[in-house]
Amino acid sequence: MAFRVRGWQPPPLLLLLLWVTGQAAPVAGLGLGPNAELHIERRFVPDECPRTVHSGDFVRYHYVGTFPDGQKFDSSYDRDSTFNVFVGKGQLIAGLLGMCVGEKRIITIPPFLAYGENGDGKDIPGQASLVFDVALLDLHNPKDGISIENKVVPADCERRSQSGDFLRYHYNGTLLDGTFFDSSYSRNRTFDTYIGQGYVIPGMDEGLLGVCIGEKRRIVVPPHLGYGEEGRGNIPGSAVLVFDIHVIDFHNPSDSISITSHYKPPDCSVLSKKGDYLKYHYNASLLDGTLLDSTWNLGKTYNIVLGSGQVVLGMDMGLREMCVGEKRTVIIPPHLGYGEAGVDGEVPGSAVLVFDIELLELVAGLPEGYMFIWNDEVSPNLFEEIDKDGNGEVVLEEFSEYIHAQVASDKGKLAPGFDAEMIVKNMFTNQDRNGDGKVTAEEFKLKDQETKHDEL
């Protein structure tokens, strides 16, 4: 009795499409009598079998079909393609029911459940018993959702991922039988994506919600939430996917920096502000603890002028309103750090950064817009004092000598943290209105006489 669909002659394995009911009984030996029933030999059963084949499941399996004497008549391996089919819908024998993924069975079909006394007229002779060596690769049910198994969940989990977050994670991707198909580790870089927004397959979009930083979990994705019937690349069609993931970090584009102060000295009245010159130590790491940089290891402080653009914006924000001796941790999302590009060979793209900071020294800056201020009253004869040779013109050398003398005697102050000669040169250039390298009394003006310039 051959099975046909719309005139199609199936390959020999599809003789198993005959649905067999009742309890299959073992058949002694390979010589099967006319009244023999289906015979199942469980050749290999995995130690772990969380789920078995049920009616309505979709299965993928390989097989070799032989006669009882061992002669092969068909093999899915020869076609380099699994046989994929629903179970219990008139398309598969009962021999696969109760089978585990990874299990191997030998299913022997007597003639009256195969091609009967006439055979198929081609490769299968009449009254032939058929032997199928079957290996089940995976199974799922169209009603399945994803399956999540938590492997490692950090005890300290202040926040879990949610839709709209940007997540960086490592993964190993395998099929349900353990066949490897992809790994971020092999590329030595994380997979970075928004979650809950449709940027990844639906099963991963869902499976990455609710994770903690540092968490490890296994996400099993049925094909209708993965790559479907068509598959992709080296992922077969209708394949169940297994992702073992390790969450490195995540953030939300709306996040600002996070500041945690660990120590403040008893006298913490002078707080850092824009323009101040700061000297501090730091350890820089990723959220998973990977160390990126450390001034302690280098044996020297990092020195900046706050608000001058000398560090990333998040660090500039994290150093505000800090007193000397204070220790704090600043967490910086990538849009306030090094962004999607990162720093080649140093900071991964889209990485959240953690800075453990200790402020060691603070030199108060000048009022905003000033690069030099007077500590004493300004001389009413300032131009004449600068113009030592009395020729009515001041050149850069005269100007520089005078400004440095005021700083040395504590009568004036240059903005801390910047190159003093560059400041003086800029001050002189701003006074030199016509650009002839000389400043006359008519060109010379103090800061409070200006509307835009930063000279004196």
C-alpha cells in the first residue's frame, strides 16, 4: 500500500507515513512474518530528555533506510538534508512518538505496513521489510513559545533589561542537537542591539528582556520565532535554536550618569565647578569588571580643567560638585562616553563605563569667560606700565613679561590648567586689533570694556 499525494511518488521513507495505532510489539530476528508488527529498538537514549515527541509536534531527523540484509535503499544523509514533518497528521509512523532529541532508534517495518506484496515497482521488491536507522535532531510544537533557563543570576541585580534598552552580550548558538552555528566569542566582540524593538529575531527579542548585567541564560527559540521554514546561512529551515548568552552590559538612550559617593572628608565645603583645575586618580572598567585603565597603575594623576572638553561629557559631569579627598563611582552610558565607535583597541563600542575616582587636588578656576584676572586694583596707568620703553606701542615680549610679573607677585592670576604662554599670546592677539604685531593705547582695553573678548 503506497502513500501518494496528488500523484506524487514519495521516497521510500515516506512509507512510514502510514499511521500505526496500538502498541508496537518487538519482532524476533530480521525475518519478519506476514503478521509481524512494527519493531522499535532504542539504540541510544540521551541522559537528559526534558521533552519527547508527541502528536502535533514538528520534527527534524536523519535516517538510513535498508533491507533486513543491510542493503541500503535510501538515506537523508546522502541528500545532506534532514527529513522534516509534523507528527500525527497522517504523515508519520508511531515509531517516532516518545523519542528524545539526540535519540537514535532502529524502526523495522513489516511488509503489510510498507509497500506490501507488490513493492514500489522500482527499488522496493514485494513483501520487503524495511529497516530505518533514525536520529532525531530536534522537535517543536507550533504552539511553543521560547524557553528560558537561568544559568547564573547575579545576587546584586539593581536593574533588569526592558524594551528600548541597548544591550551588549556574548553568545554561543547551537541547534537542539548541539550542532554549532555561530558564536560572538569566535569574533572576539559582543553582539550589540536594541531589544524589544524588532532588531533581532522575535525569540531573542523576547528572551533578552528581564536580564541582569552579568547574567547567563539559555534561550531556546522555536523556528517560528527564529528563522522559520527557510532558515538562514548554516541554520537549517525549521530548526530550533539554542542561545547560551552572557549579558555584558545594557543601558537606555535616556540614561544619564550615575554617581555613588563612597567617602567624603569632614570638611567638604569647597566643591568642584566649571573652570577648576582638578588632579585625580581613577580606575576605569566595564560593567562586567574588565579593567580598561588605571592612573594608580601608571603612578600619576589625571589632570583636567573641568568644563573644558578635556574628558568625555559623562566624566566631566561626574567630577562636578566634588571635594578634595572624596571618593566616588561614576557610571557613564556610551552616549555620554565613547559612543558606538568606542576607542580602537581600548574601549569597546557602545560600552557602559565605570570610573572609581578619588579627587586629590583642586585649584579654583577663574570666572567663566576669563583667562586672566587681577587680584589687586588695576593700575590707572596700566598701558604705560606695560610700555616700558615709552614708545606708545606694546609688543608681545613686553606684554608677556608684564603679565608673568603680575602672576609671580600674586597681583594677577592666569586660568589654571592651561598653557600659560598660549593664554598670554591669545590675550595679546585679542588686544592687537589690526593684527600688526603691536598694541597701541587706542587698541588697548580692559575686560570690562569689552563685549566679546577675553583679554584682561
